[in-house]
Amino acid sequence: MSVDTASSIAPPRKGKPKWLRVKLPTGKKYTELRGLVDKYNLHTICTSGSCPNMGECWGEGTATFMILGNVCTRSCGFCGVKTGRPETVDWEEPEKVARSIKIMSIKHAVITSVDRDDLKDMGSIIWAETVKSIRRMNPTTTLETLIPDFQGVERNIDRIVEVSPEVVSHNMETVRRLTREVRIQAKYDRSLAVLKYLKDQGINRTKSGIMLGLGEKEEEVIETLHDLRKADVDVVTIGQYLQPSKKHLPVKQFVTPDQFKKYEEIGLDLGFRHVESGALVRSSYKAHKHIL
């Protein structure tokens, strides 16, 4: 199939289209959580990343936390996280994250991290300890771990498997052809292998996400969806890429709501349990539903 340029994309030069307009977060639950975050100086990706879905997710009792610092050892062309030499590991971080979740009364927590290729274990020990601490302090909270590829080292991935989060996610981010440009130090097939390994080791629910608008073709998106199903991935998220700064990769196209709906239908036909597909969809969007 080929992309119908008249119906599936809009030129980015004229500014963001109307379907990318974001409503300011509102609601009692959002206001309560916003107050707790400010009062206790809690760190969530929701606030630091200015997520467009923050009000909706917080209203449903879901929040996302980033561990292992805020400096990444990789330099992906799409990501707004700082790249460089990370700080030393904070071994008290697992307890701090668990305490934040308790204070905020989070029902479903998503944990993610920067890549830590500078560490021998690539951060996998802190990852496992964080899950253990959250379970100990918040026994009714369900968990999704959005993990890096750990360079495909099975022992590091095993540490995630051993603590058995309800959902384990690893994002493909883009199609095969664009991977070298978009995810400079990552490999398309390695990410697929990580997802397949997680499923083979007994993880009940695996998940991945891709961004659109980087110059991919429709047939390439469909190919990626096929590849994810071959890796037994259960849940996929598909959203619009937005350029964090002028230093990052430019937006090549704005994908229309109709095209996002088409990808959702294709994904469901392929057998995914859940497909979240829309311009404002991000990795943790409606994450609490992905454990069902």
C-alpha cells in the first residue's frame, strides 16, 4: 500500500493542525495530584515532559516516573532528554519512587528510564529494586515497566522478568528504514528480539510504541506492526512525533485522525489485544487499560 498524501498527511510548515490542539488539564483529581507533586517536589515524566494527556491520566490514577537520572548515554534524534555523562546511581531512588507513588495514591504506575550504557548492568539492578520497593510499599498498585534494550543482554533483561511487572514495554519508536537516523545507537532487530525474549520468558503482557511523522511510508508502518505481532507483542501505541527543539529531527508530516484510525484497525485485525492510535497518544496513554 502507499500513503494517500491528500488524506493521510498535512504539511507541517503551516503549523500544527487543529487535531493537535491540547486542552489544559482540569478536574479535582488532577488538581489534588498537582498539589502533591508541587508540595513534595515529586518527579514525574508527566510534568517534566509536559505530556498532553496528563490531566486525563492523572484523573484515572495513572502516572509515569523516570529512574536512573535525567542524562542519557544515547543521542536519539527525536528525544528531548539530555545526552552526556550521567551522574552516579542513587541507590535510594527505588524507595523515593515508591514513596512518591504512595503519596500520590497512584493506582497504576509506569516506570521508565534513560539508557545507562555506562553501567555494567546497564541499570537493570536499580530497575529490579524499584519494582520491589513499589510492590512493598504499594501492594495494590499495578506496574508497567518501559525499559531500554539493555543492549540485548539477557541477564539484564532477566532481572525485569524476575520481578514480573504486569506489563513490560519496550518501544520500537520508528520503522526499520529510519531506525539508524532516529535511534542512533539502537537496532531495529535487537528491539524486536528483546520483546520476543520477554514473552518467551513468561511475561504475560508485552507492549511497544511507534511515532509517526518522521518520513515513514504507510507500508513501512504496517510492516512494523507485522514484525511486532511476530514477536508476540500484545499492545501497541501509535502517536504523532513532535519536534522537541530545533536541534532535533524535524516533523516531516502530520498524520490525520483518519490515518491513525486506519492503523488502529489494521493492528486489531493483526491480533493485538490493545491498539492506542492517535495524534496525542504517548507510550503511557491509557496504560491502566493495558493490563486487562
